[in-house]
Amino acid sequence: MRLCFAIDDEACSVQAGAAASCSTRILPTLAIALALSGCAVGPNFKPPPPPTTAAYTGEVLPAQTEAVGVAGGEAQHFQFGQDLPSQWWTLFGSAKLDALIHQAMASYPDIAAQQSALRAARENVGAQQGVFFPQIQGVGSGTREQVSGASIGPSFPGFITNIFQANVNVAYAFDIFGGERRGVEGLQAQAAAQSFKLEASYLTLTSNVASTVIQLASVSGQIAATREVMAIEGKQLAIIERRAAAAVEPRLGARNASGAATAAGGRRASTGGTDGSFSP
């Protein structure tokens, strides 16, 4: 709080009545300044109580998943209460997934914008904290001039003089009622909110990329399995046709095998007929 008062020296002179008049003019000004400073502080911050629930679901989750008799079908255990690393996607052990997520984070424009906003919010906190330090301003100047002796007296010799001037101003804000501290707290809260916003953007982006890659790998696996079934049915059709040609297999079996091959071709068409595959 900075209080500046202007007092008229002539009005507050040696007369006692004038001194009393000066005091009556200062007291209302001081009272108004104190009242305004008190109104600017605001109440103390009280954090809200934590939620009473301990989980996101109402029912109790199982301790592990069911095991399946296939490769990678082992039972997975839930570790409640443990924190994941910041780069949680590395737990999948996929170099392709790591590269895609790093590329997404480097190319996503919202991440760069929010990083800049977080830096600006932190700089605002540092700038506001400067009010608690004294402000010092200094000005210095120097001149050198030659003075004519005639300006002093007849036959007075001329001379050279050096003139140096320095001015230093020191100011300090006394935060008596905490208004400046409240301002710093507000900026710190904004910086914390921006930090959580950036963290949420990172989590949303990385989870979207990871889920998309997993879905793509699943579809690629289905395409590979369909092609394997098509190859097996094609071999069966070739065997039945050779047996039919040798009058060993009835024509009905050949027609059934041909229908199965046609169905397999339809499944191939539904997959797009591509030979590409993806595995994370």
C-alpha cells in the first residue's frame, strides 16, 4: 500500500489552530485509503473438500482379468493406487507407437500454443512478485564547460569546470492488507490451471493415438486371418476339383467347395483387397 499526502507548509505553520486544521484534513484521507485497501484484499482461499468416493465405478472391480489360451492371453492384474509414468505408452514396448506419438506431439499446434500460454502465465507470476522488492531508479549526468573570466570580473582568466549530477529514487510498497499477495495468488492459480490444461491435452492426444494404433493393428490381424482362411479354402477347392476330375469326388462336393471359395473372395473384397498390414 502506497500512501502519498500533500501538506501545505504555509497552512500548517506556527499557529496551533492551523495545525489542528491540517490534522483534520489528513485523517479523512487516511481513513478512505485504508478502507479502499481493505476492500481490495478479498477472503482467504479455502480448498474444497475431496470427494468421498474412492473409485470411478460403484461396483468392486476384479483383481485380474480372465486368462485366454492364446499368445498374449495371460491374466492381467490391476494395480490400484499406483501411478503411471509420464510416457505411459512406452509400457507397450512398441517402437512404432513411440515414433507416432512423438510425431503427433511435435506436429499438434494446440500443444505449442498451450506451452506458450503456460510460459506467459509463469512470467506474469514472476513480474507480479517484483512488487515485493524495492524499486530503485537512478539518473546520472556529467557536463564539462569552459567559463569566460569576463563574466566574473575584468581581467579574470577563463577556466574549465566539470559538473556532475546524480539522482536516486527508492520506492517500496508496504503490502499491509495483503492486496498484492492476493494478486500473486491469483496469477499462480492461473498458471496452475494452464499447466493442468496442457497436461490434459497431452493425455488426450497420446491416448487417441495409442487407441487408433491398437484398432489399426486389430483390423490388420483380422485381415491376415481372413486371408489365411481364403488360402486354406482355395487349397481345398483345388483338391476337390482334382478329385472330381478323376471321378473320385461327387460334383456336389465340388460345387460346395466352389461356393466356399466364392465366399472367401467376398471376404477379401470386404477387406479392400490390400496387401498392406500394420503391427504396433
